[in-house]
Amino acid sequence: MRSLPLFHHHIQGKADAAWVTFIPGIGNDASFWAVHAEILAEHFQVLTFDPWGHNLSPLPPEPCSFQSIVDGVVALWDHLGIKKSSVVGLGFGGSVSLSLGLAYPERIEKIVACCCRPRQPDDRHEFWRERCAKAQANGLDKLGDVTVDRWLSTEFRASHPEVDQQLRAMIKRTTVEGYCAYVNAFIEMDFSHQLGQITAPVLLLAAEHDHGGGPVEDMQTMAAQLPNARLEIIHGSGHICNFEAPDQVTQYLTNFFNP
């Protein structure tokens, strides 16, 4: 593995317990999983981090491929002396979590992958290229607002203004370089034909109203290909299910990690 910059990170939890690492996605940082990280920290050692070019982490290496991002997680584990960890991610973070189980099976205990895919459909590539072009032209302020408007329904934003503002502020802490590096890695990503090689126990969480990030039908297809997986549906939620349905996600996480 080539030398990679370390992610800015935070550790909390019970000393000497098993590790759980929360994997952030595009435009996300360590705060994205803060609520669930704190809950799991009662029984586990928990690692959260900012992706390259997001919040307090250094800019991404050049080149920055999808495999670079996967390797970056393991480089952080090596730096911290973490031999094995479970992983949790949503969207691109869910895809990275699954790919860690594929590329580094000896380092993975369990995987929770929410609202994700093993590859982006061809008709989504242009969508993401346009997002990157808008970020390069105008920065992340306007794009952050557009993104949260897509992530959360009008009704949810009106009834949870604190979540609305938290997510907007989080995306706006992202650099253009970090955002576009992760977008390009997302477009490049494709491990769809290797899913059957992931042997770790996998919990897939699909959101009932997620029509873009990881639709229920796509996650059902993925579940059928994974040899040691189960799929659960988060009812009444869109893509950002850890914010729209935090209690349901908490129940599934605690049951999966404490069977």
C-alpha cells in the first residue's frame, strides 16, 4: 500500500472492547454518524473520521481512486493499531464498507451497509459529473443547499430544522477538491461481480423511500448475491435514514452487534 495521508479522526468508547468504525460518504464528515457512534460507544471502541478534503482532514492524494479511499481506512487502522473492526456506512460510505470486506476480509468483523450500491448505474454518471462541475464553478455553499433539499423531504425539514441546518453546515465544510475526488471515485467504483466473495456477516439497511442512493430493489438484488447477509427495510424514510429514522437504525445496529 502506498503512503497515504491520515484522516482526521476521533475515538470514543469502552477501552479494550471490539472496534466499530463509521465510514462517511460524499459530503459527510465524522459528525454524520455522531449520534449512533455515541450509542455504540457504551459497549465498543468507536472510530469516526473525516474523509480527505472534508472538514479537518487533509486534501486527497493524487491520484485518488476508489481503492485509495478503501486503503485509506486501513492505513488509519494500521496507524492506530486496530487489527480488526466492524464497519458501518451509508451511501458511498456503505459501498466503501462492503469493499473493505472484499479487499481486507481478515480485518473485518461485521458490515452494516445502508442505502448503497456496488456500482453507480450508467445513467447516474452524468448526474454526478454535473454535481462535480457545479462544485468547481460555484463552490459547495449552493450545492450543499441543493443536496439537503434532495436528501430530506419538505415535511421532515420543516419539523426537524436542527437536522436540516446540521446537514447543510456539514456539506459546506467540504472542499471542492475533496468533493470531486470522492465523486470521481464513486463513478469509477464497480465491485458488483465480486459481491459473492464477501464472507463477513452483512446487515443491509434499505430505506423505503430511497429512490437514488440505494433503492430497495437494488439492495434486494445485492442481498441475494451476498453469502452471509440479511436485508431490513427502514420504513417511512428516505436516503438519509440515520437522521430520518434514527431509532429504527439504532435498534438494527444494536441487535446486529449484540446478538
